[in-house]
Amino acid sequence: MTRSIIIDCDPGVDDCIALLAALGAPDRFDLKAITVVAGNVPVETCARNARGVLALAGREDIPVYAGCDRPMRVDPEFAEHIHGASGLGDARLPEASVPVSTTHAVDYLCDTLSAAEPGSITLVITGPMTNFATALKRDASIMRGVRELVIMGGAAIEGGNITAHAEFNIYADPDAAKIVLESGCATTLIGLDATLQIRCTPPRMQRLEASGHPACHASAAMISHVNRIYGEVYGADGAALHDPCTIGYLLDPGLFSSKSVSVTVTTSDDEKRGNTALGAECANGVNWVTGLDDDALFDLLVTSMERL
Ligand code: RIB
Ligand code: CA
């Protein structure tokens, strides 16, 4: 039984790898669409990159919808210094032949989730939550169509990566994150506490580079850019595979540990902007991921990409 998913993302190096891992598992995922949002790079670049990933995977039958080109309130904050101006690091993806849809991503999310069977669609979010938050503000009843949210974002023990107190996806649009995390949707939130545990170490980079599969080669080219840029930060451990953790979680949740907690997002425009504070463990809280089996997860993601 495949799971219907929509991936809302800001590709971005690790977003592209998450997309490729999902596309390599058509027996598990019915990827209905990719929606993109301004984040790592401008939304137009995100749309081009999502289409390039689909062209690489031979899946241009999947539509791409461009969404919000700026956060709900704060000024845009891009991460081209990490992902490169292309958002793809050193990689070049095939030219897509199918254009981006003329429908706005927020309209697509509202229409699709409203029409969906109750609890039938899993929304994976690997960028700022602007698109889904805007859709929720327009029509909160769309939640009915959501099975669960699996989101890359936040930090607790790890502090932050864009500031000392915040992870990028939350910081980039804290108001959207607050709306989504307080929506009441069943949510698994995979923050830096977990994602920094899966790094692209030299042996793992060698495995990607030695693979005869285009998706792995493209991933290696993307990650090597981040490793070079961020080398002094990541050191020998290499870049973290943040966004692919969402797909890995859906493929094999047994590789992850988590706890149910309340999560409070700081939306004030001060040094704590975008902070995600965990409350006490509670029933029906956010499923906060605390750890993962990095060897098994890396193998799972590469094996999936090698099916393309
Ligand atoms: O903090 C990591 C997150 O920010 C990832 O989603 C990465 O793609 C960037 O968007
Ligand atoms: Ca991302």
C-alpha cells in the first residue's frame, strides 16, 4: 500500500537528495506533487531545481508548484552561501521539459487537501513552512485531508545553525512555523538534534561517488560543495543530511527515536527569533525526533536512490 505524499521544499542540496530518495521508492510513495517555497534560494530557483530532479529521475509526470516567494512577515533569508547560487552546489541537473505549473502552491495545497479523503495525505516539509501556514490561514479545514506532517526543522540540544538559537527552516519564517506546529496536525519534527547525527563522511562520499547511479553522482556533487564551504564547521564529519531524514523516517521509522513534547516557537524579532523550546513530555504533542541509526539510514537512502 503506497502512501500519498506531497513534498514542500526549498531545493537546496539536501532537499534534492530527499526528493531523489523518495523518487527511488515508488512502491512506498505516491508522490502527488512537489511544492516549493523561498528558503535556501529564491522560489524560482527552487522550482527549476525540483524540475531538474524530476528530469534526472525520469518522473516529469509529477507536477511542480511554485509557492510563496517570501516569508509571512519577516524579510527573506536565503542560504546561497551554503547551497550555491544555483542551490545545487557543484551539480548540474538535466534540463526539464515540463514547465512549472501555473497554479500557485498554496492554491494547490488548499484544493488538494480539501478534496482528499480524510487523513489520506502526508505532507513532508523540508523548508520554511510558509506555503502550508498560508494555506492553513486561508482554510484551516484543509487539515482534514492531512494524515501527518513530517518536517525537518528546529533544534533543542543543538542550539541552532543560522543563529546560536535557531535552525534555518524555523528562523526563515518563525510565524509560519508557529502556525503549523500549533495547528494540531499529527506532526513528526526532525531537528538538528537528530539530523546532525548523519554526516557525509569520506567513506560515505566515496560510496556515492563510486556508485554507477546518476542520482548518487549528483548527490555527491551537491554535498561536496557543502563540505568544501562548510568544511571548517563540519570538519572531517562532513555535511549533515538534514532533509533526507524525513524520507528515511517514512521509509523506516524504527531507525529513529523520539518523544512526544510541546514545542514553542519564538517569533519575536530578537536574538531568540526562530528558537524551538521543548516542553515536558505529553500525550498528543509533537513527535520530536531525538536520535537515529546513521549507518542504517545512510544505507537506506543510498539504496533507494540507486533504484532510479
Ligand atoms: O537547517 C537545515 C535546513 O535548512 C534544511 O532544510 C536545509 O535545506 C535548509 O533549508
Ligand atoms: Ca531544505
